[in-house]
Amino acid sequence: MARRAAASPARPCDCQRRRLITKTYRDLLTGCRLNDRTPPGFSQRATDSRIPDLDKASGAKALAAECRALAGLQARLFAERRWGVVLVLQSMDAGGKDSTIRHVFRGIDPGGLRVASFKSPTRDELGQDFLRRTSQALPLRGEIGVFNRSYYEEVLITRLHPELLAAERLPAPDVTERIWHGRLEDIAAHERYLDRQGIVVRKVFLHISREEQRQRFLRRLHRPDKIWKFDPADLSERALWDRYQTAYEQAIAATAAVHAPWYVIPADHKWVARLLVAALMRETLEALDPKFPQADADGRKVAADEARRKLEAE
């Protein structure tokens, strides 16, 4: 009798493979998390991490799956109206904040999403406390709020440019080197306050390398549809790269907390950063476990039954 050929090793089915890949990038996300139990330091972290078994094309499919799950969770969050969620996005210039927002939240019901972009403060805003303009943009319970830059600019660019602090016209006794320590304490207290009010805070630093920033600037300058994004001041800020890294290091170390962690996301590859941010948002909402309200809980079923009878009788 002919000898049977040896059976080939069983290959995992597609669903098993997807689960393994999902676990891989969720493990990577966990490694990006910094809280007050994490040793300080992020500047030495990789900026060009890749995800095993995924490339840009398959990563886009994984992102689409995360976005579908996020949309379903956001619908429940909006219906329950018990929690609000704030995602703070920070990065160096050309870090990919705008495109991350577009790709991660593309399937979200716009009625439950608030996106606020914070540019240079207006004259009126310079006369206010530094937390006021972001506080006015906070989401309601049931909403997701995304801050494209945030109050952290007040301990970053303002720290590196004394003329910006001078424009705030603060009382002279308050303007000492201790002001930055005080502002970081205020930010940490503010985020603790938000947590106690049912507003969940998650903070992301899209971590790119200096070389990747240079390449992105060059791409902008060579593309007619992108050159409008380039500001000559970007090169002045780039010259302060090391000082910005130090300022970020200090800000993250002072404000990372279990209730308001930072995630230092490797962002040299935009598709990796987008996938990790989407996974973070999904993970955050899954932990809240929002639920659609039960009809009987507030008498809605009785009202619905009566409305149905009236409509059927017409």
C-alpha cells in the first residue's frame, strides 16, 4: 500500500490569527502607557515600532475593525450619558495629530463627538486663567472630546518662549521659575477633578523622531496640496527640539497618573499610531462598559406602547 503523506501542520484559522494580531498590538499599547507607577522617561523610547504580521494594508483593515467597534461603544456611551471621555493629543510639529483624528473617529456619530483645536490664544484668552478655554470645550457626559493640543501648551511652548508668558500679564510675584511646577500641579489637580466628575482623561504623545519630522516637512514643501501647512516658524521651533523633549519629559512625569495616564505612541509610521490610538479608545470605552438604558427604567416602554397604539390607529 502507498504510504500516506505526512499531514501538514494545522494553520490557525483567520479568526485565531486576528486574535493573535490584536493581542500583539494591544500588548504594544500597554507598553506605551505611563502612569505614576511607571519610572519616568520616554525620550529613549522607539519612535518607529512596527506590529508583527501587519503591514500598512493589513493595518488599515485592523484599524477599520477597531473603528467599527468604537462606533458601537460610542453609541452606548451616548445613550447612557453617564461618562464623558477626553482624548488629549500632543506631539511635535508634523506629528500626525490631524490625520489621526480623521482616521480614528471617522465612523463616530458626530452628535456625540467634540473636536477642539487650540491655536495661539486670543487677546481675551490671554486675560483668563490658562485652563479656562479648554474647560469650555470639555465634552458632556455621553460624549467623546478630542483636544488637538491642550492646556499642556502652557508648560511647553509658553515655557520655551518668555514673550508668550509676558503676554499673559500675570502678577510679577507669580512669575518665577516655580510657575512651571505650579502649573503642572494645577493640571494634575484638574485631571483628578475631571475624573471625579465622570470625565475620563486619556493623554497621547505621538512620538516621532527628529529625522521623521524633517522628512515630513520636506514632503510638505514638495507637494502643492500640502505646502500651505508649512509655517516658517516651524523651523524655529525645530531648532528647540532638545528643549521641547525635556519640557515634555517633565510634563509627562509630573502628570501621568493611574486615573489619567499618558500613552507615548510610536508615530514615525502613521498607520501604526492610528491603530494604537483607536485601540486605546476602544479599550477605554470597553472598561466603562456603557449600556443602552432599559425602557422600563424610566417609563419609556409605557409611553412607547401608547405611541405605537396611536400610530397604528391612524
